[in-house]
Amino acid sequence: QGQLDVSGGGLVQAGGSLRLSCAASGRNISDYNMAWYRQAPGKECEIVASISWSGANINYATYSVKHRFTIIRDNDKNTLYLQMNSLEPEDTAMYYCNSDQHSGAYYFDWGPGTQVTVSS
């Protein structure tokens, strides 16, 4: 299994921005479709956005996320990013990255994630 180091979370006011980074080791993300996930308190983990191995295909889970977040991958740096703009309190969650669940398996160990807290 590969390892993932997620960073970039924090406390931000509604309307603010954050850029999350997911640095991989042990495996090359270029071999996988990748995704960002989040889990809010008391809720199940949900996929936020996914990106194919080449970057050609991108999907966002909701209309709201699609128009505020951008998933980016840099295979040369073995790093996945999530640019989050116009943050809302509803975005408050622990954020994780891993291979896309639709690939049939998770190919990286789940790291501790990064906390995003959006205040109103």
C-alpha cells in the first residue's frame, strides 16, 4: 500500500479559500484515478471529487462543489490537490484523499486527513 500525507486544512470564515494537498509515497498516483473524500461529524464519508489518471476526466459529487472546488493532479510531483473557494459551513469536515472508490479498491493507506472548519 502507498501512503498519503494530506495537509492544508484549517479554520476559515465562510467565503474563504483553502488549498488541500495530498502527497503520495510508496505508489505513483499516475497509476490511479484519484479522489478527495470528506466526513462531517455524524455523517458517512462521501466522495467530493475524482480525477482520472491522466486528468482528462473530472467529476464532482454535487453542483455546489463543482462550482466552488477544483481537483488538480500533478503526477510529476506525485501530489493531488483540492482548491476550495467560497467555502460554506456545510463544507466543515475531515478531508481525505485516496484512489477513486469506483476503481474497485483503495490502493493507499488512509492517512489521518486534514480538518477543514468553516465558520459562519
